Amino acid sequence: MADERANGFEPKIVAFLCRWCSYAGADLAGVSRMTYPPNVVPIRVNCSGRVDVGMVVDALSSGADGVLIGGCHPGDCHYVNGNYKTRRRMEMLKRALDGVGIDRRRVQLEWISASEGAKFRDTVTAFTQLIKELGPSPVPVGATADGEG
Amino acid sequence: MAKAKIGVYWAAACGGCDCSLLEVNEQILDVIEAADILFWPCAADAKYEDVRAFAHNELDLVLFNGAIRTEENREMAELLRTRARWLAAYGSCAHTGGVIGLANLSTHDEIFATVFGKQANWPKTHVEVAGRSLDLPAFLERLTPLDTVVDVDYYVPGCPPPREVVSGLFSALIAGDLPPKGTVFASEKNLCEECARERKQERITRILRPHEQEPDPEKCLLDQGFVCMGPATRGGCGAVCPAANMPCTGCAGPTARIRDQGSAMLNTLASLIGTGEENEEQWEAEDAVIAQLADLFGTFYRFSSAHSLFGRRYHE
Amino acid sequence: MPVPRIGVFVCHCGLNIERTVDTKAVAEALRTHPGVVHVEDYDYMCSDPGQQLIKEAIAEHRLTGGVVAACSPAMHEPTFRRAAEEAGLNPYLFEMANIREHCSWVHLDRNEATRKAIRIAKTLIEKVKGNHPLEPVQIGHVEKCLVIGGGITGIQAALDVADAGFEVLLVEKAATLGGHMAQLSETFPTLDCSQCILAPKMVEASRHPNIRTLTYSEILEVSGYIGNYAVKIRRNPTYVDPETCNLCGECAKVCPESVPSEFERGLVERKAIYIPFPQAIPSSYTLDETACLGLQPLRCSECAKVCEPGAIDFDMRPEILEEEVAAIIVATGYELYPILNLGEYGGGEISDVIDGLQFERLLSSSGPTGGEVRRPSDGKIPKRVIFIQCAGSRDPENHNAHCSKICCMYTAKHALLYRHAVHDGEAIVFYIDVRAGGKGYEEFIQKATEDERIRYLRGKVARLYREDDQIVVWGVDTISGRRMELRADLVVLALSIDPHPSARELARTLKISCGAEGFLKEAHPKLRPVESLTAGIFVAGAGQGPKDIPESVAQGSGAAAKAITLLVQEKLTHSPEVVAIDEAVCGGCGVCVGMCPYGALSLNGAGVAECNEVLCEGCGTCVSACPTGAAQLKNMTDAQLHEMIEVALADG
């Protein structure tokens, strides 16, 4: 760990967590005093269905080395079927990433329930490690300057 | 009242935008009455010296079409910016990078090899001939829209901008009543508002390309499985392509609140794909539908790749 | 939007946060963030003094919004929002930054944890800067409840709502209340006479001053939303005035047309003019126009000729009623799986292979055999009856995948009652498992298994067929490992429980969902079993899934309680964190409409999308599908998320 820090690269990761499942799972990881790397900044959304391609693209263009999306398990979505749509949208996004040479593993959709504190910890730990191995994102920050003033 | 002074310039362009200025038919005569066209390389001979000779802000309005591909394009953009009171990014290339923005998905070397063949034939930017030297404008690393190099006052979207839009622009000019800075000369809404087809918001079970099946002219193209960019595209063109039984390709760029046109449509299409009741058993079928998309960038980012994350290739 | 004046309150949470996160450093870093005008840190923000600090700061610094960097919002968001409200600030302008569960409790390095805490807090500051003050959505409502289905569940629900003082409309498709429970002879595990316990409830419902019963009626259309549903009901003509009919039965005696009796499940016939069963409510005969020789033109009028009170009226027409109700309870009940589908068990062609409800009619003293167990083909008393459990259940490859829950119990009941009725009779039960989870159920099964002339054989029956005057049954006893070929005088199939066939169409009319097998879908299988996903519409009874009478009654009461909760409130309120459509950019593409699981979106007369704030639950799936950004979630807009993302990733 210390060596990696000495090498300098600490990934910046944003995690969109759905309020009812994955955010609560993350809370449970905290209540259980599990430990994981501090590279992930969580953003709470009501449903993973709120997470769209544009948002993930925004994150990748703003300096994220990785983007994590946490949703309820299929069939358990608090809002019935938001997570199914998320899956399709992220699938589309990953194909687009493939097309421009961004490693699709930088975007990860994970089903984490409110009772899966350990899964949250494991996911964050593994994802942070993966991004460290992939290295910094090839996307220059501010790559997408706004159009129309 | 003194006549307005206008200029038209083409950067990396096809000439279609210049032609489109004449689509207004007789109105062009009103334009000529109200304004002097002092600079229009496509239509009249002129030298860059003439432009440099203009005073600061002497030109009331410059319609700049084409994207910034070479050093020359950039120089002229910067030059015209100082000589024009109002600068409009005219046409898709100047607005969002246009179709030619897709060049950014290839490297300089790949493009040159395709166009010129072996490296020996590639044009050189510096040439020595009979003791004299000539510097040609450099091919910039990326092709970008106009507003990446200068401040832009207006946007006139479209490939090319449709007659109604151009006519509206000219009317404003003739009346001496140009709108506030930042105005986009198109609808704030998407094409669906103007499209006469019957919409049912069907779930998409397969994706069709226009050559695979003749679309039913009455029904929404998206409902039928054609990727129509209409929902994610600025209206104002009267939905001419759907009216001609072809899906919209998105030439007017994103609607007013959206940054990334392709992402918006990727979301919409992904949301609409549905092969049965939403559950895990459908995933394979859904992915098979997604796999039917032949050319992601050419479909979703045909005109707007330049400003997006997908406006270049990356190397991990 | 006014110039932001955001207050930030960093909590130490004792040592919970302070041990790992340097709260003073966090406070310092946030002091200079754009829009922040006040920062303070304190030991326990959620305590009274902590909340007092917040209230004072709101007043003193004229705060337009606030962020409490502390524990998870799941813990204390309501606490701080209430405090803000008490200080005169709209509660939706207060957010919580989770720097405990997501930071101090999970990281070890103080520097790293502190830096992350600052980032997290900044994201919420940016969110608050974009928040608008919101007021809970309020809706008025009418004071009536609709109950669809007049079986035991619907009756219970109607009685509970009516007893609470509200008007109830009880709509039943058949000519009488009672449902399937009226067909039962005795009920497990008490062996109470079914009619004896059902009839008083039926009478109570029909006489209750707050209940209006509409039998022989159907729901045509439903529109509107919670608190304000508009319902169109068709009352089908019975051609008999229930007030005048005196049940003399002379009409049926002279009626020339007969059809299989639904109540007796085809064991006998009934006339075109009939009463389903003697204790039917309404207490009247009904003329079934599909069985009658003809009413338009009138081909026969023998019944009217002998009707002394003159109760028959051939001129009755369907009546359309339009009602407004606040809540709807759906209790459509069940039907047995079609025996036609079980070719291996005769497919309904063998008269002595019957279903459980038919056996109930044989057992019933008011049934076609007067309570004597006589088989359909020749009326002989069967000396050996074979009961086959799971007929069509637990068989995903060929029939229904689910377990029908009640069959093990009623089969044991059937075996016991058969044995009471036929002392020298022998009962054999082919079972896969015996499921007896209810109160007193296990003890009931023991009674059956202890009877020396009731044999329980664990195995499936592969097929059966008639041979002479018996049924040959091919089964297996998996415990001994032997194939069995047995002969029986009568076979009773415990047919799988299906939802009532009318349920799917009704669900579509109500815009609620059915599961894959057709049962009404509950909002959450564990915690919201009697609510549908549509606010104001509740589900109960066997229509929601196979269940026995006590569970059905409990669900009927549960659904009634939900309806009463609604009815009793002066105004209904709903969270305002819902979707709003920007009409300036909505082009009416309609993509959002199909995305919403709650049916909250529609295209209005102006051709733009509209969100019904009462139905919207704020998930934002439509926002992601919207190609123009016209659909946005209040206080969680694309613009806010953009700022949050930027600040989460910014350097430094």
C-alpha cells in the first residue's frame, strides 16, 4: 500500500449509490466498521435508474479514473424496475467506451443490497485496486468544453 | 439607414452551407438591399488582405461555416472575430463539429494514409522550391467547432441550416433586430414536436437500418425500430427528414438543456429496448438488440462528436 | 435564486468522527468554498444544543441553506430538516453529508479520511446551492371506498371500512356474495360449517348502512388517482326484482332450459332462472339471459306466468353507474387450474375424477347428493377414494410452478370427512410434501395420518384411466421405492390455485400489475403485502396469491386499514421531491410515459409531458430516459449533479 502511494497514483472514483440498497449497504459497511480504500466519493441518488450515460460521461470527463454505480439486485428495485434500465444504459455506454479506447472496466455497475455491507467493502476495494492497475484515466480533464457558450 | 455589412467564410467545409444561404430564394434580394456582403470566398473573389483591412468590428455579422481543421481555419476565425461585431457559427460543422468531426476518431497518420497513400506522398507543411519557401497551414491535431477557438455570438444549427431558419436569421438582420448573444437559431424543443407521425412509444425489439426495410410513413420511426435522432435533436427544420420517410440523423445538435447529444439518445434508446417483461431472462435478448447497432458514433454522434468524450480516441 | 448563504455544520459525533476525521480542518477547508458564509463544528449536532446552534445560525447569518456533515442521512435527515423548519427555513434546503458511515468509520489514515470528508461535504454544499424550497403536495379526496370482489376477503374489507364510518361500494361479478367459501362444506382446522360462519358476514354486509352492494356487476372503467378515482360500473340485469322475489321457486320448476350449475361445479344442472344457493345474498332468483331461450324477442315467459308476486321484469336493462371513490380494494379471489390441462389425469373426461371443490359439494348437506358421498357416474358410495395432491402445482415444466398452499390441508380435511361419512371407506393420499404451517394445522394433519384407514403415500401419480367401473391410478411410493397401481372408485384432484380469470383484465383497467402467474402484484412481498404499486389501490385475499381463509380475512382487514388511513386524513400529503417537466423544452416525444412504474406521466392536451405529483415516487428513471432534459427531479437536477461531480473530483 505504502509503495503504491509512493508511486503517486491514487485513483479518483465517483460512486453513484441508490438510496434504498447500495447506499444503505455502504452505511452498513460503516456501522460494521469495515475498512476500505478512501478513493471513492459517494453520491446518493434515489434509484440507480437515475444514473444515465451523460452523468457517467460527465464524471469521466471531469477527472474520474473510475465510476462505480450501485443498484438494487434485479427484481428488488425499490422503484420496481429502474435498475434494469440502468443495466441497458451502461451496456450501451460500455460499447461506446470500447469504440474510443477507454477501458470499459473503468465503469462498473454492481448490485449491492442494503444488507451487503461486506459486498460494498469488497467491491470498493477490488475496484480501487483495478483502477490502480489500469492507471490514470486517459481522458484529459476538461476534454468536453461546453458548446453554445 | 446605413446598410449592414456582412461576411461569410468557409473553414473546413463542404460548401453546402454557402449554398443554403440561397435557399431563401427571393428573400436574398431583400438581404442585398439591406446589407452589403463584403466577404464571401465561395461567391466572390477576395483576399485575406481585404479582411485585415477591415476595422475592428466593422462587419456587423459574419456567418462562419465549417470547422477548425487547419491552422488557416484558426487564423481566419481569430481574424474575423476581431473584425465582426457579431459572429455566428453557421451550420453543423461550425456549431458542433459536424460530420467531419468524426475524423477525430482516426489519427492524423490514419487519415493521411487513407487520403494520400504512402507517406512519401503526404503533403508537407514546409516546402522549398527554387530557393523560396512556402509554409502551408498545419493540420491541427483535432478538428473542433468554432467556439473552441473564439467567442461565438450565435449558433445556426443544421447540415445545412434549413430554409426556415436561414430566413429567420435574414429577417432579423434586415430588420436590424438581432437577438441576444448566445441565441441558437432553432427551436428549444426536439423534432418530435414538429413531426406529424403517430407515436406510441413502443418498446424496441430490434433495430433497423434505413436500407433494411422501407419505413411506414405514418408511424413514428423509433417505434418501428429505426434509430431516429429526432428526440435528442433541436427542431426548427420542420422535421423534413422524417417527412421524407428517413430517420433524423441529428444534424441540428442537442436540444437546449443537453450537453452531449449522443449520450442523451443512448439513454433514450437503451431505455426503450424491451423484449419482454423486465427481468433477468431478457438480458441476453436485450444485449442482442444492442449488438444490432452497427456504427455507434456514426449513428449517435454523427454531427456532435467533437465536444463529447467520444470526440477522440484514447490510448490506455 | 437568491445569492447562496450556506451554513455548514461539522459534527464530531463524540469520537466517532473526530477520531479519524479532523473536523476542524474540514470546517476550515469549507469556510472558503463558494457560497458558504458560516461554518462551525460541534460535538453532537443531533443533540438539543447542537440543533439550537443550527437554529441560531440560520437566524443570525440569514442562511439560505445548510449542510450538516455528520452521520448518514438515513439516521438524522428528518431531525435536521425539522430543526431547520422550526428556525423558519424550508426543510428541503437542508442536506446531510455522510462523513461517518462512509468515511470516519471505514478509513484508517487521518489525512486521507479528512480529505475525503471535505470532498463529500462539498458535494452536498453544491447540491444545496441548487435546491429549491419545496412544499409537500396536498390532495383532497372523496369519502368513499370501492371493494371489488364479494367473497370472504371483500366482505371483510367492506365491513371494516364501513364500521370505521366510511361509505363502501361492494361490487361482485356473480349473482351472489360469498365466493368460493360458500361452496365449502367445512373449513380446516376447526371443521366449522362454512356457510354457518360465512352467512352472518354476508348478511351483515348486505344490511350495513354504509355498504352498498352491487352484485351481478362489473367494473368497466377506472380513471383518476389516489383519493379521486372515477369508476364506471355496469349492473347487469337479473330480470328479477330482489325486493319482490319471495324465493318460492315456482319459476325454476317451469323453466325449460338447463345449464351446468356453476355453484355445484357441473355436478348437476340448474335452470336459466335460478338461485345460486339457498342463502344467496341478495336473496333473490336471477335470470341468466345466456341460458334463457331468448328475451329480445321474448320467446318464452313461463317463469313470469307462475310468478305470483310479479317479481320478473323482462324489460330490465343494464345500468351504468359512475362513482367517485378515494381508494380501491381488489379482492378477486381464485379459480382452480383447468382440469382440461391435466391430460394425464383424464383431462376432465372421466366423470369420477373430480376436483376439491366438487368434492366439497358432495360432502355438503345442501349439495347435489344431500351430504352423502356418492360418485358422479352412478351414484354409488365409493369405498376407496384416492386423493392426488399437487395436481398442476409445483410443476414448472408442464403446469404451475407455485405451491397452492391450501391443498395439503384441505386434502387431509377431505380424507377425514370422507372417513366420517363412509365408515368402511379407505382413503389414499398421494403427496410430495405435507405443508401445514398455520395455527393448529400440524395437529390437524396428525389426525388424518393417525387414522388407520387413511394412507399417505409419498409420490406423484403418473397417470390414471378408467377401467370398467373403477379408476386405475399409476403412482409411486418413494419411501418404499415401489411403483403402485391402485384402483379407486373415486379420485379427487387437489387442483392448483390460479388467479381468477377476470383478474388480468381488471388489473389492466386499474393499471395495476399482475405477476407472471397472474396473481395481483403487491408493492413489496415482505413489507407491503396488501398495497399495489398504484397509490390508493390495495390488494387482498387469494387474488394476491394462494392462501387460506384466516389469511384472506387478515389481508381483507389489512387492506381496509390502509384504505381507512387514507380516508381518515383531511388532506393526503406526498413528498414533493418529484419530477417536474420543463414545458419550454419538452417536445412531447413521450418516451418518459412508458418508463414510469407508477403511471405518473402522461402527455397532456398541449402535447407536452405532465407529471402527476401525487403518483410520482421520485426515482428519476424518466429523467434518465428523457432525451431533452425536460424531465428533471426537483432538487436533484442534471445541473446539480454536474456540480456535485465536478467538486467530488476537483484537485486539491
